[in-house]
Amino acid sequence: MSKTTVLITGASTGIGAVYAERFARRKHDLVLVARDKTKLEKLAERLRQENGISVDVLPADLTQNEDLVTVEERLREDSRIGILINNAGIAQSGSFTDQAPAALESLIALNVTALTRLASAVAPRFVQAGEGSIVNVSSVVALAPEFAMTVYGATKAFVLFLSQGMHVELSPKGVYVQAVLPAGTYTEIWDRAGIDISNLSQMMEVGELVDAALAGFDSREPVTIPPLNNATRWDSLESARQGLLSDIRQSEVADRYKTV
């Protein structure tokens, strides 16, 4: 039986390109999505030659509705695609008050709208088949408003919440959903955002990041945080969240807010 095809967004460089390499080594056929057609075709040709697989190139700017619709249609109609790697994203430089409306719109369009629409496009087909995998790339910034990447962090917090909600809804129907939360990783995202990383602490190599994410994928983790060394921290956070929810009494105001 042939292996399922993997569609990867943001596949021309960085995390997406390494995902492509890793799945190619596993002998999965690929559909590579990104804006840069030249880089996509160069990567596709190399992966075909090295791994003897089929690689389709689908150039698209996912902030543009026409291109986004094209990728959605491919996900809906191509029954060979059984894994979606929702990786495409951009970062943010500057403080909240420095953000231009157009930059905010592009950030949200790619990190939130496109990711959500692509997951939504493929999920019904996966549910009908009773199998399929969706990987959404979030960030540890989703957990850290202190990092002063306010809008970017908010988009990644959305991705984490979305993935957890999808897991609750879709896992009983045979669909695996994984949120991957990298910390700082050496990719082109920093240059594109105009962020100087020369004075930042050492970051993770992209190959190490993707290999860890795939280890979580193989073990079917709902949330994979490659740089988190003490996994019980995440377990404690989840326990605290559940405890908080248990203390919410929908029909009764908390005593501290009651007035005489």
C-alpha cells in the first residue's frame, strides 16, 4: 500500500523545507506550497532524485484569497493527501504601538486565517475517511506575553487553542491533530521580519526542531514543545487550567466582586 501524500505550507525554506526532506526520506509523496516557485522547484527536483518520490509544486501566496482557495480545493479534492503540515507563517518586529495596519493584516491573514481555512478544508474529508493528520505550527511565544511580540504571540496562541479544540473534536473520529511549539529557531523568518538575532541567545537548529516534532508526531502527542526539557511543566499547566475551570461557577459572581 502506498503511503499518504503530505501537503506542506511554507515549504520553500526553513521548517517547511526540512519537513519536506524528512517526509521524503520516509517515502511519502509531497505537495509543496510557498510563494517562491523557483525555490520550490529546486527543492522538489532534489527530493525526487534523492528519494524516488512524486513531488508537486503549488506556488501560492496564502495571504491572497485566490491562491488560498486553490490550496483549499487541492486539500478537499485530492484524496491522496492524508497529512497537512500547516507551517506557513511570518513573525513580527516592533512593539504593539509600532505596528502598521497593513502589517497586522498580513500577519493575521497568514498565521491565523490561512492556517484555519486550510485545516477546515481538509478536516471533513479526513473525518469521512476516519483517518488523517493535521500539524499546526504554533510557538512558545503563545505562552509568553512577556516576550513583547504581542500580535505574533496572539496569533500563535490562537493556533495552539485551535489545535487543542480540533483535537477534542476530531480525535474521536480518527483524525490526529498536533500543535508544535518551537522556541527560537534558525530560519529566514527573522530576516523577513527585520529582527536582528545577533544579540539573542543561542537558538535551535531547524533539523533538530523538526526531528523532535516528528518524534512527537510518531507518538501522537497533541502538543509537542521540542525545547521544553521538563515535560511535567506542561502537565502541571494543564492541571492548573483544569483546576481553574472547575472553580468557575457560571451562575454565581465570585465573592471578591460582590458589593454590599
